[in-house]
Amino acid sequence: MEATRTFFLAMAKNQAARSLATKYGLRFGAKRFVAGETLPEALEQIKRLNRDGIVATLDRLGEFVSTKEESERAAGWALETVEGIARSGVKSHLSIKLTQLGLDLGGDVCEANVRRILHKAKQHGIFVRMDMEDFPRCQTTVDLFKKMHTEFPLTGLVIQSYLFRAEADVLDLQTNLRLVKGAYKEPSTVAFPEKAKVDENLITLIKHQLDNGWYVAVASHDDKIIAWTKDYVKKNNISKDKFEFQMLYGIKTEIQKKLAQEGYRVRIYVPYGTDWYGYFMRRLAERPANIWFIMKNFFKK
Ligand SMILES: Cc1cc2nc3c(=O)[nH]c(=O)nc-3n(C[C@H](O)[C@H](O)[C@H](O)COP(=O)(O)OP(=O)(O)OC[C@H]3O[C@@H](n4cnc5c(N)ncnc54)[C@H](O)[C@@H]3O)c2cc1C
């Protein structure tokens, strides 16, 4: 199980496999997790979710660019995505990944790209969430978020409960957070190797957010985490506008609808674009049973 996870997480970073997969379009079952290769396709999927009382956060897929030009092109896509959300009137936030916007390139490349996006999003009143990537980028992501947040309050960050540092970050940030378990392969020097500890820490973090009135997006498909949250808010009289549940596009869709019908705020992370490979590999790593799903789809478009 752990070996399969490690394999897919290593594959997520394999550039040759990435170019090969992308050349063949949304195949091998990737369509289940990716809303389409184009913005209009993704917006159609969000309209469908909105009709079920579910909101979204839209992400133009991509990560780890190696030139300034690539990062600027990615920023252009994010701007287009913001315009698309505004024009179509769908209920959606924007999610961004800083490595796609030049985080690894140094200087102020990433900051300049992020600033352009946040400026445009602000004009349209659209909330922007900064995803959290692997551990070596954690501190720089937190730093850039803090800097931007003072200027653009309609922004939020992601914290991963598998990291030892997560609780200190939550208490320091005191802001609107999406809390997740964490999707990357991290060493035991920085992250809990035991799943039980990761789950337990996620509950601790959610509790901090709820107890302090800091808005929280509980982003998990784990029935136990969802049940715990529902129970905790009920016992503590916390109103439904202080938190939301978030899930990924294509995962546990019936539960998504059920939560929305029960009156909870539910937001789906909707990824789109041609650079779906790394995202798809991480979804396979999370659940090896998904491999059977790929096998079935191997020869289908
Ligand atoms: C909205 C959202 C945004 C996210 N943003 C980030 C981010 O910025 N950075 C980051 O590191 N991680 C992010 N993640 C991923 C997260 O860290 C986990 O890797 C992922 O959510 C799986 O953990 P889980 O909490 O669902 O619990 P798990 O214990 O992994 O899974 C619980 C159950 O959910 C179902 N499930 C989980 N994953 C899958 C899957 N891939 N396919 C099918 N069923 C599945 C299974 O039934 C499983 O038993 C995000 C997740 C969500 C929902």
C-alpha cells in the first residue's frame, strides 16, 4: 500500500511521463477527476454543481514551471479563469499553485504574477485560495501569503495536518484556512508517518479554527472527519456560515450532494486544463483502488 503510494507520488514528478500523458489528452480515467481541458467545459461542470446547491473553487492545472515566460503564461490562464468565473456568473472561488506562478524561480517573479491575479480577482470580488504544495515550498508559500493577505483580504491558505509545523502555523495565521491531510510524499523528519496521527492532528486544527471563529474549510472525504465536524458544531452551537466542507471533483459525489441537502456549505475543487498529469497521479496515490478504474478506462477516450 505504502509502496504504491510512493510509486505514484514519484511518478507525479516524472517529467517524461508527464509530457507523454498530456499528449494523449484526458485519458486513462483522468476524466473522472478533471472537469475538462478547456475553461468553458469546466464552467459547465460548475453550473451543474451550482444547480445542486454546491459551490466550487476552480483551478487551472499546472505546477513546477522552469522559466519566467512559463510562469507568466500560467498567470495569464489564471486571469482568464477569473474573467470566466465573473462573466459566467458561476458561484466559484479561484485556487492557485505558487510553483506554477514561478515560486522556484526566485526574485519577485512569483509575487508579481500573484499580485496581478489577486488584483483582478479583487475587482470581481472573487476569493483566491493558495494551495499548499510540498514541504520545501511551505515556508515561502506562508511568507508570500502573509505579505499578500494584508493587501488582499479576500485570500486564504491551505495547511496540511501531516506536517509537524501545522498547529503552530494555524495559531500564527489566525485566518481563513482550508485544512487538509496533505497529498505529497514527505520525510518523517517533517511529517507524521502514521495515518492515525495525521487524522488526529486534522481534528486538532479544525477545533482551533472553529473555537476561535476563524473560518475553516474542512477539506476531506473521510467520513470520520466529516461526522466529527458535524457533531462538534452541533454541540457547540456553531453556525453553518462559520465553516464549509470541501471535496475534490469526482470523489464521493453522493456525499457532496447529501451534505448540501442537509444545509451545509459544500465547495468542490474543480481542476481543468491540459496539464492534469501530476494532479491525477496524486489522486491515484491516495487510493490504490483507483488503479482498477484506470485499467477499465485504458482504451477509452
Ligand atoms: C478541496 C481539497 C483541496 C485540497 N488541496 C490540497 C492542497 O492544497 N495541498 C495538499 O497537499 N493536499 C490538498 N488536498 C488533498 C488532501 O491533502 C488529501 O490528499 C486528500 O484529500 C485525501 O485525504 P482525505 O482527507 O480525503 O482522507 P483519506 O483518509 O485519504 O481518505 C478518506 C476516504 O476518502 C476517499 N478518497 C480519498 N481520496 C480519494 C481518491 N483520490 N479517490 C477516491 N476516493 C478517495 C476514500 O473513500 C478514502 O477511504 C486537497 C483536498 C481537497 C478535498
